[in-house]
Amino acid sequence: MLFPQTNRCRTTLDLSGIWQLKADANDHGLNDGWANGFHADAEVGVPGSWNEQLSELGLMNYIGVVWYLTDFMVPSALSSQQIWMRCGSVEYHAQVWLNGQSVGEHHGGFLPFQFDITNIVKLDKRNRLVVRVDNRLSHDTIPQGVNSNHYAEFKKQRDETFPPTVFDFFPYGGIHRPVKLVALHRQHLSDVKVETRISGAVGQLHFAGQFSSVGANARLKAALWDGDRPVDEISLAPKSNRFSGEFEIADCRFWSQEDPHLYQVHFELFDGDSLVDEYTIDIGIREVRVTDTQLLLNGKPIFLKGFGRHEDFAVLGKGLSHPLLVKDFNLMKWLGANSFRTSHYPYSEEAMQMADRLGFLVIDEVPAVSLNFKYVNKNTLASHQRQMTELIARDRNHPSVIAWSIGNEPGIWGEEESISPSAIEYWKKICNLVKQLDTTRPVTAPTFAKWGIRDPLYQVSDFLSINRYWGWYEIPGDLEKAGAVLKSELETIYQTYHRPILISEFGADTIEGEHATHLQLFTEEYQTQLIKKYFEVIESLPFTIGEHIWNFADFRTAQHHRRVVMNKKGVFTRERAPKSAAFFVRQHWTH
Ligand code: BDP
């Protein structure tokens, strides 16, 4: 699904703004005809989570159904066009009606969806768009949901959070990314897939795509540009809805963290002599490979310095904010970071585009966080496969994406089912799907300490990602011992699997302004010392390929006695003020 562009043939209308909202705690809106409209309880900013915006109305911890409504006009100048409604992400289930007619639904958050509304939308008249948003999760969904009974079943009442979640981030709900209308010709490019390879100094670029439909006189021009310099051009006379082609670039500027150079492929679709569609894709020519000890970008070893992060900010919740994106990337650059993981779900398309432009190496994660294999069923697998497929379709053209993460810390509830043969089969199915859809990128998935070398994710990972909290949850306070345990564990894992290792999480909760001259948990000094110890161990081992600190910034979690409102492991506060560790990390990564 292509990201919306406005150009000679495509018009985009952004419906971001203040919408109407009504909570539906008893879930009777469907029967009571709210799809046609309703008397709103409140106004709500879109994009944005409802929780902090409307905490005064009791929506802070609300899990359930909320209805959204907005009215809009489309000018009759677009009468010859096909019109789509495209939504960047809704957590977690969206049902959409336009002028009282159902136009479709989408399961799973964090990924875009679109519907053809041409036959329903009215031109030069008011249109009413209604979205029923449901943020309830269950065993069948990705991520999974829990309730108090599940905690009881696992004798884990002490771990119960409010609202109940299986993951350590706040279960925000809402329309989190922009809703846009896209008007375009009936004959248009509906998808393009790009793969790049390198051979000596030559860059190879293969593209393949689809049209919505094409007439007998269709002609496709694909022009390769280097900024404003034309490089090459191909003309195709497509006879079906599919097309493909290739470019070779001599003396190519390969995309890398130091030189994130982007070429452009500009597609023009003609029907006879008339231009009916155009679309431009930014392309970074680069190749990622994994050896038994290294991660190679364009044949050169690369060491990942960066973070696990979250999309999270005061009031916005998980709503997209362009200024926040700019700030976060600037802060990562300031620290000397070159990489991050989209823990624990796909980030906005705008974030991925920025990573392409700034040369960040991204591990792109599907929202399969903390899967509990006692409860995993065939619907969970289907949802996982569907979201993996949608994620790859959305992000495969980004040079910044260097690997797919197929999940995070399954079995965190300690259930033996998570290391059973059927769990191994489950992961193999997901991994095989990824390999079928994308032959160019490695697969990984972060594990936690409990299962040691028995963790099934090691069997399906091209490089191993390891989340470790020695010095925090385990061995608190004794960083020498924590460092020694980490080192010997990494050595054992490497000797067992002979694959390179990324330390994908390590960190310490840190209250800004808390200090001590001795090693004291929660102080700024402790966070700095813990990070320092991890850097020392990780960088001393020849098979490690990177260090991702947990976390870039403090973030809101569900309520729990272990969290003082936030998870405080950020090297920045939630407001993006640096803690002392940020200065140490900057010194270490930039010198
Ligand atoms: C890891 C999880 C991450 C948590 C982190 C923590 O992957 O989501 O936030 O622990 O406890 O296990 O801070």
C-alpha cells in the first residue's frame, strides 16, 4: 500500500483535526445506529490517543469501544477520480462507515489500511465519516490481551497491572496516525516493491509492481533520478496489471549511515498520450548480510549503537507528532546513535522515511510482544502472519530497515509451552513467511533470560537479539558480578549457535535528580555505571554486532507497583531532558 503523495495526478486531503467522540462502555452503539451519527460526549484531537486528552471524562484507563465522527467535503473538481480513505493506524480494531454505509474494517493496530469510497462519497456535499474503535485485546490478537483471571491462573496476581496488559507500555487507544483521502485516476500504480543489490561499484535496483487496472494503450515510464540529475529511463508497455524492471548504476553512491544517499525512481503511467498517474519512490541502494560474527552493510562490518524506543509522549499518547519525530531523531544524532528497534510495534511511516533520510539502521518489529504460548491459538498465528505480511508490504522499500523482528520475549510468563515443539513450529512458520516475502533481510527476535540457550527464537534468528537485565531485575546493585554473568552467558550462547549477537535491551530505571556516591539503584550514577559496564563487556566480544540501550526516553506503562507512573529507563525523561547517562553515552558513541 503506497504512502499518499500529492502531485500532478494525485490529490491528498488530510482529515486531521478535531473530531467528535463518544465512549460506548456497554457496546450498544452498533445496535443503536451510531454508524449514522450520534450525539458526541466530547471533542478529540486526531491523530492522538483518547486517554490523556480525555482523562477528565474518565477515559484515561478506558479499554473498550469509542466512536469517532467527522464531517468533510470533497470538491466536484475531483469528480472523475477514484477516491480512497486511508488511515495510518488505529489501535486496535477499526470499523468504518461513510454516510451510514459500511466501507470496511481493519484488525490490528500500527499498520495502515484503506478503502475505496468512490461510490459512496458525495461531491460538494457534506460527508459523514464514523469510525468505531475498539482497543480490547484477547488471546486471538497480536499483541495478546489478558484479564485478572489469567493473572490468577498463573498465580501472578502481584504482577497484575491496571489496565491489565501483557506488555510494558500503556495500552493507548484511538486514531493514532492521520486519516487521509487520496483522489487519483482509476488507472494507477497500486503497489511497488523495490530490491537493491550491489556488485563491486555497481548498484542494482529491481522493481516490480501492480496497477489498479490498465487499458490497452497503457505505457509506463520509469525514470531514475539522482536528486535533480536524470540517470536512466525505461519504458514499458504493460499487458497485464503487473510490471517490473531493473536499473544498474555505475559508480553508485551506496546508502549508508555516513552517506544516506537516496536516488529516486519516478513512475509515470500514460493512457495513450495522457499522463494518468505518477508516483516517486526514494531508493537507498544497499545490501545487508550476516556472517557468523558480523553484520555487514555493503560488505563492511557495522556496529549498531542505539535504542529500543516507544511512540509515547504526554497528552499525545501514541499520536503522531512531526515536531516530536524531529526532536527524537536530533537527540539520537546528538548522542551518536546510528540505529533503533521499533520496539514493540511498527512505527509511523513518517518515522521510517526520516530514518531513510538520516541514515538510521532500523530493526522493524511486528507487535508480537510477550506472546503467552499457553493461550496462543490458530487465530493468534493468523493475526501474527497477517500483520507480518502487512508490515513487510508497508516497509520493504525502506533502506533503513535492515532486519525484521518477528516478536519480543515470548514466554515471559514462564509457561513451558513457550519452548515446546509446537512453539518452535509456530516460530518456524512466521520465519518462513518472512523469508518468502523478503529474501534480502535477516530475521531476528529479542529473547529474555529465563530460557537460556533453549530459547526457540535462537533457532529462527539470523542474528540473535538478547534483552538482559543483569544488574537490574537480577543481580541488582552488583555491576561487577552482573558484567561477569553477562559475558559468560554471551560466550555460551555464541558457542552454541555461532551467530552474531545484538544486545537489544539493557538498562536501569532512573529518577532524574536522584544521586548517590555509592552504587544505588534509581540514581543517575547507577544508570551511567550500568550502561558503562554493558558497553565494556559487549565491546570486548568479537561476535557482538551492537548495543541497544533500553530505553531512549521514559514512557508511560500500565499502573503497577514496579513502575513510578513511567518506565524510567530512558536516558532522556519523557519530556526529552537528558539524564546524566545521556552525556556519558554521547561521549562514548561520538569519540
Ligand atoms: C523487557 C521488555 C520491555 C520492558 C523492559 C523493562 O522487552 O518491553 O519495558 O523489559 O522491564 O523485558 O523495562
